[in-house]
Amino acid sequence: MSNHPDMQLLGERIEENSVFIDDINRELDKVIVGQRYMIDRLLIGLLAEGHVLLEGVPGLAKTLTVSSLATVISTDFQRIQFTPDLLPADLLGTLIYNQKDGEFTVKKGPIFSNIILADEINRSPAKVQSALLEAMQELQVTIGETTFSLEEPFLVLATQNPVEQEGTYPLPEAQVDRFMLKIKIDYPTEKEELEIMRRMSRTGAKPVLQPVVSPEKVLAAREVINEIYIDEKVEQYIIDLVFATRKPEKVGLKDLKSLISFGASPRATINLNLASRAHAFMEHRAYVTPEDVRTIAMDVLRHRIIPTFEAEAEDISPEDIIETILSSIQVP
């Protein structure tokens, strides 16, 4: 690593630019108990320009965490409740005819914000989901004949209930692939739940969060993350992991071949690289280690592997397949 030019200089820049990560965590601790994993992944999404899909039962502080994050980075926040009768115009905005001057004016929708919480995204039909995805992919919205750019940072955090529930429209694979990370939120531990109960079962004033970092600082951090060093061996490790989801038999995992319908797309490779850099940045490091890749691999890959009917019949999940790959592929 020492042969990388200006490594020490880069290390100092990372150190200086990543101080706000600790400030954000300290501030969020005032209102959020536990959920370190969720907060870390939301920050990785923010730093690596990647949208995040959150899956978990209601009541796990998903909305509170997302709105609190928006407050501490002093950005606009909109929560959009997805329902079966939601229309694309309710999300994007619409043209309104003004009778007095005979002109159409644009009324912008809630998508024009920095952090969007698309709550229960799988409760709305495909045309609403795809309206959101254009904004995610292109960072722009078209209303009538005018195209508007969205302000950065722009981040979509979508929550979904487990698909078995009544009245849900599962997200098509191509759409799920647009999310950098898919994270599964679990119940708090007993100790955390005790702390939540003590904090939340008091009426009256709740702690007020202060902004600790500006959106400009977040955008500057993204520039620095682009410079984080990633060794060729670590790059190859990322390629090996992704290719093992497509052709497991080539890496001696022939048992997996019958369990995977489709492996991860090239988007997985790009996102694993970006998210690993963001993870290194959060650890105040100027280079990516294989451990960064391993830490984030499950969240980048779990929604990109489509198991076969055989896997489903044997109750083998994408997570099981990824675990096997992670424990089998040699770490550089």
C-alpha cells in the first residue's frame, strides 16, 4: 500500500473529512436506542449515493431513524405513505391550469426533497413504483414537458413489509436492483428494549436533535471517497464474490448451481466497490480492506440473487447462499 502516491496525505484528508460521522452518531444516540446496523447502512447509502431498501415489521423505529438522520444533516425530509390508490402525480407533482391567465403552472410533489422515506413501497402498484425509480436513477423528474433536476444529496429509503402480507405488490427484480443495499431490521435486544421503554414511556418533551453537518460537507465527503485506495487484490475479491453467484461451479461450489436462478448483476460489482469505500471512510481509513467488502457484501447481494424453486422448496434463502460463498471464496 505504501507505493500508492500520497497515501499519508490522503489518510489525513480522510481523517479530517470523516470527523462528522462520529458527530452524527453521537447526536442520533440522543433519540435512537441501538439500531447501529441500520444507521451505519443509511450513512453508507448517503455517502455512496446509493438508495436503501429496509425490510422489517412495523414499529422498529425506521421512520424515526430516517427523519432524525435528515435533521442532523440539515436536509429536507419527506415521508410518503405508499397506498394502493397513490398516483404518480401524488409523488412527482402535476400541472395546474390557472384560469385567470390561461397558463399551466407546475405544482411540485413531495419527491422534491433530499431524503425521501417511501413507506411500505410494496403497497402501491407498478406505475407508482416506476415513477419513483426514474427519480432514483436519473436524479430528475419530468412534469408535463419540463424536466427538473433533483437537489443533492438525494436519497430514497424505502421500507417494505414481508411480501406474504395482504394487498402488496412485490417489487420487480429490475426495480429492486436499483437499490444499493437491502437491509433487514430485526427486533431490539432485551437490554435495548428496556432502554426504549424507559425513554419512550414518558409524556412531554422529547430530546431535540441539532444539525451537526451541512449537506455540502456530505457532498465533499463523496469526493474524498472517490480517492480511497482499493488494491487490485481486493478488486479481484469483489469480482470473485459476484461471479460466484453466477457460475458457482467454476469456484468449486457446484452444489449451489441448482439453487440460483439468476446471480448478481454488474450493478452489484459497482455497488460493492462503492459501499466498501464508504465503509472504509466511516472507519476513518484511506484504503479498503477485504473486511470492508465482507461486512457489506450481504446487504449489497441479498436482493440481487434469485433462488430457484428447488432452493425455496428446501427453505434455502439468498442469505444462506451468500454465507456459503463468503465462507468458500479465498480472502486476499
